[in-house]
Amino acid sequence: MPRPPDDEWIGRLYDRHGAALYRYAVMVLADPAGAADVVQTVFVSLLRQRARPDFDERYLRRAVRNECFSALRRRQRDVLASASPILEAVEAGRDRPDERIALERALRELPADQREVVHLKVFEGMTFQEIADLTNESINTVASRYRYAIEKLRAYLT
Amino acid sequence: MNDFDDPLRGYRPAGPPSDLRARIMREAEHATSSSLRDWLPAIAAAGLIALFSALGHEIHVDIDARLSAPDDVRLVEQWLPDDVGGLR
């Protein structure tokens, strides 16, 4: 089946995966503007690989992950000065700014790889095995990162 | 669930800015037109090469035609020796 024109194709792909990929990037980078740049870079780079039959969620997530960590390496640090919100209340009206800001501060204190594991485990409900597959790390490493992250967050918040 | 999960449960990572889709579409359009624009000099160069090659060929054929006028040459070969004193 012929592929639809580029704009339509990229638009559909973004509608299907864009928000989830952005949320993933915003947690890894702890920087909304950086996350937007990463997602934009990944989607535009897909145009150069039009010969591929399809881009599944796994491929896109890996592409975003690679781009996020490349961006962090370029910045030489993973705790950014960005003060823009990286969390939002699931239900409108549930947002308590003090609580949210404290959570965001605590998350920003974590290294990017620990934030990533927290995101995948807590917000996306992935198992340690699935996270290990995605990150090419051992399941023990992933579980340790999660444990360290939770301990740090708990210490920070108490 | 552990102690930290509980407060996090009410939150999720912030969603994308409303203009991100439009930004991507604009950038995609730009990237597509850029790639065409990137090829334009190469296409123009190829066209010039083809043009000069055709012109060169035409000139070559013309020169060949002038230089290899066999009848004239044969005529000269016939009268020149006699004309210069009968070298033959």
C-alpha cells in the first residue's frame, strides 16, 4: 500500500504516539522545552527513513531515549535549571501546587536514568523486565535504579 | 506500592505543548522542501554538464567535418605535387 504524503503520515504518527513520547522525554530530561525539541527532532528525522515499513512504539521510544541522552551529554549535566512544570494533575482540580512543586524538585534531583525508571515503572506501569529490555540494562540494574530513586525521593520529601 | 508512589499517583508527566504538532509539521515540510532544494545545485550542474557535452560534441563533429573534407584533400593531393615541381 503506498505511504500517504509526508505531512499526513507524520501527523498521524504524532497523533498516535506524540503525547506519550513527550511525557517520557520530559521525565528523562526534566525539561519541557528540551523534551519538545527531542520529540520534534525524532519525528522530523523519521522523514529520512521513509523506506521503513512502519515505526512501532518500541522503535519510537528507543529513538526518543537515544535523543534524550544525547541531549543530556551535550549539556554535560542532567539536572537542568528549567523551572517549567514537568508534572500535571491527572484530574483537573486535583493539582496542589505546593505538592506538585515539591515532587518536581525531588524528581529533578535524581539522575536522568533513575528518573527514567521511575517514569516507566510508575507512570507507564512497565515491569522491570520490560524496562531492562528497553534500556539494554540488566533487570538487577533497573531494579537498583528504581530502589535508589525511591529512597532519594523519600528522603527528599520527608 | 511504596510510600513515594502514592503522591505520584495523582500526577503524570506534563503533556506536550499545544503547538508541538504544528511545529513538527512545519519542520517536516521545511525538511522535505530543503531536501529538494539541496538537490537543485546538483541538478543544475548535471544540466550544465549535459549542455556543454552536447555543445562540445557538436563542435567536434563540425571540426571533423571541416578537417576531413576528403574530396578537397584528394584534389590538393593531385595538384600540389605538380604545382611544386613534380615531386612524384
